Amino acid sequence: MLDIRQLHYFATVAEEEHVGRAAERLHISQSPLSRQIAQLEERLGLTLFERSQQRIRLTADGRTFLGETQAFLAHAKRLESMARRLGSGDDGGLCIGYLENAMHSGVLNSALRELLTERPSIHIALYNYSNTAQLEGLRQRSLDVGLICEPVPPDDPELVSYQVLSDPMLLALPVGHPLARAKKFTPQDLAAQKWIGVIHKESVRTHDNFIAACAQAGFAPSITLEVSEPLAALGLVAAGLGVTMVQKSLHQQGPEGVVLHEIPWLNYRASLWVAWHKVALRPLVTHFRELLQRSRMIAPARKTKAIALTV
């Protein structure tokens, strides 16, 4: 079995690319450190470093092994921390991955508020990770729960997910736009607009879903500007640079100068799933997952209605 101390030494040398500096960080001398690295390479049957008189560099195999080592050490650190918290009686705390949408919608905020009201001493660690990073964290067990924008495939052998948000998307128009006070909209109305696209960093599929929903409704949006954040898109709308779609839960967070309309015939919503590992869930993880499921926001479609952020 691998020696966790040797793995820690290896990661430190890899980060410093210098045995002397690594030895200083580790508070040991260079010779024992070099021996430990050599023993690790012998145990693995793998050359981890290219060595010269000036410096030490990772081989291609070493770079691959470093990524796995860092993930392992992070998980080991979390296990140690969890054990200490278990010893103090707070059930190990929670490590939660999330997307910004989880905060915007209030799903995560609501569940955390309820949990901390019940158990105010619990330690919570929140990580704003991409969809991919959250799934990897759940598989490695460095995360307990993830809030992701796409469901886990039903045949996934390790993970499972449950939808907690289906938020209607609203059409955002400048207050002075000719359609700002309209009661009804047609596909032709929307096709004639200059659109501001929102390309979410966590999922290009969200943008693709918007294009597909528009096509299904009978029009193709002319996208002239693209941003990565919905509040930035609302700022551009307020400046009169185009129109966009934002989730309903953001209607109180946008700038002045924007009017929002529901478009019931446009089948496009902001979605969120809670994901977790199937194996050996601690009671606290199960309880928090249930809180998220109870706070789910699956809103029905409604009639067209305008919401003015300012008049």
C-alpha cells in the first residue's frame, strides 16, 4: 500500500520543482526527501521526475500521477477533518458544491437556513464549482452534496440526482422598448429583436436548450451580444442594447430600467438538480438532501404578465 507521507512529499516537490525548496517547506533535509521520492518511484515502477543539476521536472506520467495524488490528499484531509468533527459531536459537517443558480434561486439558501436553525454548530463548507468538478468531487467523496444544472444519467453506477428547481424564464426588455407594455407576444415579435445571449460557464447545453426552445416556438433569436452572467445581461438590457431571458427568481435583483414578461408558450426554464453518492450516506447528508428536496421550486407556467423593475 502507498505511504501517504511519500505522496505528500511527492506533491510538494512537484509543486516546487526544486528539492531544496520542497525540503524547506516540509521541514526536513534534502537527502531524506530525495530518498523518499526514489522509494516511491521504485514502489510504483514509474519515473515521476526528470532530473538535472538545475531543477527537477515532472514526466508526463508524473503529471498524471500528480493530479490523482492531489485529489487523494484532499480527500484524506477532509476525512481527517470529518473525524475530528465527529469526535466533537457535530456529525462531520457538510461539504457542498453549488452553481450560482442555486444561490440566485434561493433553493440552497433556504435549505441552509433551515439546517442551521436546527443545528447551529454544524460546520458548512461551500464550493462554487462547475458541473464537472462537482460530479468529480462527489465521486471522490470530497463533496457530500452537489447542486448541478443537468441530471445525473439514470444508469450512473455511483451517483443519483433529484430535480429541485424548474424556474420559468422571463423576457427582459428596456423600459422604453415599443413592446415593454405589450399584453401578448408572438414568435415574430421575438424574432425581430436583438438578443443578448447568456452562455453559462458551467454548461454550454443551457444555451443550446434556449436555442432549441426558440426553434420549437417558431423563431430563431438574433444574438448580437453574449455574456456569462444573467445580471450582466440585465445591465445591457437596461442600457437599451437588446433583450434577453432571465430566470424569474432574479426579478428583484436586476437594475432599474428593465421590464420582465412571462412568455408561457416558450418552453424554456432554468433547472437545478441535487446530486449525491449512492453509498454510505451519513445521516446529516441524508437530512440536508431531504431539506433541499422539500425546498424544491417547480413552478407551473402562468399567463403573460409584466413585472417592471422600474417605471
